[in-house]
Amino acid sequence: MKALIIGATGATGKDLLQKLIEDNEFEEIHAFIRKPMKSENEKVVFHVVDFEKPEEWKDLVTGDVAFSCLGTTLKDAGSKEAQRKVDFDYQLNFAKAARENNVEDFVLVSSYGANPNSKIFYSKMKGELEEAIKNLHFNKLTIFNPGMLDRKNTNRTGEVLGARIIKFVNKLGCLESQKPLPTDVLAQAMINATKIKSNGYSEIKLGSIFSFAEKGKE
């Protein structure tokens, strides 16, 4: 299979890229990135693109499955408008290109609480993205709604503190369904989604992602 990725340089994307390299079912992996990177594996091709100009790269978005796990924080983006460009515009443009080029399988990493009617900016934005991609009518669409992610070497102080608190509570036998999700587990679940022979729309939420990832070990 030929896989397409945006967000390959982020925490989840890095794990996804590595797992795709290790998976013999994927023969080609094309990652769309903003800054030059050297490929260290013959299966991987990096395309340096300007996400502001989808007309320049949309014809490259051809393959069997597309993974979208791009995202930023409000702090890193600097404003809600800038964050929306990354978390909404860039991902939707990628999805539109995939749909126009007849990519049949699309996998999106969204967020817990995503709701187009939410009064919370982030949740509303994620919900609007989900609805926009649903309206593209892919043959197969899987949306993951993880809660707090457990990222390797993260510099997100609030996320680290929150993860420690939840892990402590988990040890007491509480909030098991909301335990922090390691990005490599999410990545495996995303790959497993592509191996299920089905059509239509599926949504994988919170604790279900752990069991979904385990399917790859059966």
C-alpha cells in the first residue's frame, strides 16, 4: 500500500511514520512537510510543501490511505487565527486533495470533546473539521478522538503535569478510560484502522483506542 501523511514531524506523526516503515504491507510512505528533511529509509519520500498553496502540491496526494495528524497549540501558533490555519485549513485542504485524487481511505486524529457547536474554541474547531471532512464522503473515514496524549520528550508543561495527575488517579483505580494515551499506541491504532475491510464512517474514542491498537497483535 501507499500511505500519505501530514503531521509526520509531530509526536504522533513520528511514531506513525516509524510503524509504517516497519509494516510490510506499506511499500511507499509519502510525507508532506514544511521544512526539508532527509529520508533515512527507502520507503519514505518527503515532499516539502507550502501548505498555504495547495494548488502547488495537491496532485501529489495520490495513494491508498491518507493519515492526517497535523496540529499545533495556541501558544506555539501565537493566535487563534494562526492555530486554525494549521489545525483546520491545512488538514481540510489535504483531505480535499486526497478526495479529488480518489484516495479511498482517510484517517484523522481529532480530539476528545470535538463539537462544532461548542463554545470552546479548540473543541469547536475540531468539530468543524470533522464535519467538513465527513462531507467529502470518503469511501472509508476513521476519526480518532483521543483525550490527553502521552508524548515522548514533550515541552508542553501543562500536558506533562496533567498526565502525571491522571496517572496517579489511575493508580487509585479511577478514570481508567481517560488515562493518558501514548502516541505510539495511537499510531498503531491508526494503522490497524486501515486493515479493517469496511466502508463508511467510524469514530474511535478515548479508552477504546487502547483495545483498538491491540488488534494489531492478534
